[in-house]
Amino acid sequence: MNEELKDDGLEVTDDSREPSTVNSLSSTEETSTETANPTSNITTSEIKTMEVHHHPHVEKKSFKEYLLEGLMIFIAVSMGFIAENIREHISDTQKERELIVSLIEDLQVDQKAFTETINYLDKRNLMIDSFVNLTNTEIPIKNTRDFYYWGKTIIRYSPVIVNTSTIDEIKFGSNFRLIRNKHLTKKILEYYNFLPYIKEYETRLSQSDWDFRRVFGEVVDPTVLPKMMGVKIKLHKLDYDPPLRNQTKDNLSKIAYYGHSMLLIRGAVQDIINQMQLKGIDLLELIQKEYHIENE
């Protein structure tokens, strides 16, 4: 029958070849398995070798080496700390000198202002004294031109100006620590401690001045006052004796009282200025001696 099929042109597979085909398929499957799992070809010895981790050999340091390293670190930190302290010291020294030079300039300006203020108060106090004496004369006052002129002049007052720019920077900037000489710090504070007393007396003087103005305005003729005004609000004395409006004994007594009060208060202010001027001179000498900056 097989032969008949061959004669008809058909090829018939022999059953005897089936085992060969099965073997071929098994071989193919094994090859595919081996390809999918490449590690299957690695030997057991190779796996053991891969599992072992080799660490480099590190030589142990001796105690002296650790001590030396610690000492080097300590020296490095100490040198950095010392360098920072030196830098801060240089910066503080420079700032201290700048403050001192500025303080000297303030004190020198104060000295000039004190001299001018003392001269100003001397003239005003003499005028107040003359005015008070004029009110003690018999009524009616004949020399009214002096009464008008002195009465308008003595109420003028220029507050004492003390330059505090540097001391304010020292105080509010906590810079007193920069001044190494503590005796100098004490002298600086003593100098500027006079300021509250000046302000207190000037407050009293302001009140006394207003009391004086009120009573003086009741006595004089207000139409006369503009005639005394010159250029730049400068007062000048009239060349005649203008009349007084309300020349009573009571008003003149009040004027004399307020005038005397003004004289006492201004005298107290002048005394404080005198003390400040002397303190300022001593302070300047102490600073210039301490910092060797006489020629600056």
C-alpha cells in the first residue's frame, strides 16, 4: 500500500522515523532552556567565588597617630579662633579711634558754643538787672524807651546747644565697651550728665518768660512795639519815650518779680555751662593724652 501511495506521487512518512523526531524536539527544548537561563552553565565553584567579598587590608593606627591627628585638629581650630579674635580686636580698635576722634570734634564745637552762650547770658543778665531796677523807680516811669527796649530784649533766649551725635552713637550702639580706659568712660558720662539739668532749668525759664510776657503786655502800648522792629527782626531802641498804657504799682511789681526769676534761672544755666566748659577742657586733655592725637 505504501508503494501504491508512492506511485500516486504522495510521500508517506515512515513510522520508524518518529523517535528521531521526538529526540530532535527534546534537544531543541533543552537548547532553548539553556539559552533562557545563561547561569545554568556557571559552575558551583564559580558561584562560591562570586559570593565571597574581599575587603582591602587596613592597617590599624597606633595611639600616637590618633593623638597627633587630634592635636592637629585642635591647633587648627585654635588658630582659627585666635585669628578671629585678632580680626575683631583690630576692628574694635579702629572703631574706637573713629568714635574718639568724632567725640573730640563735638567737644571742640561745644567749647566754642559755650563761650558764645556765656557772653550772651552775661549781656542779657546785666540788661535784666537794669530793667528790674527801672521798675523800682517812682511812678510814672520817665525813661520809657529803655523800659520798652529792655522788656522786649530780655525775653529773647537761645537754648543751650550741646552736640550729642557721637555720645548718642556710643550709648545707643552699645559702644562704651570699645573704650578701654574706664576712667575715661566715667569722665565722658560726667560731662554729658549736665544736660538734664540744663533742660530742666530751661523749662522753668520758659514758664517764667511767658508769665513776664503776659504782664509786660498789659503795661506797654502794643502799637509802639512794631516801631522797634528792624531788619531781620532785630530790635532797636526808640529815640523818644513812648507812653505806657497800664503803669500801676501792682503790674510793675509783677514785672520786677518775673524779671528777677528770669535772672536767677539764667544764672543757674550759666553756672552749669561754666562747669561743662571746664569739664570739657579736662576731658579733651585726657582724651588727647590717652590716644596721642594732639595734632589731629
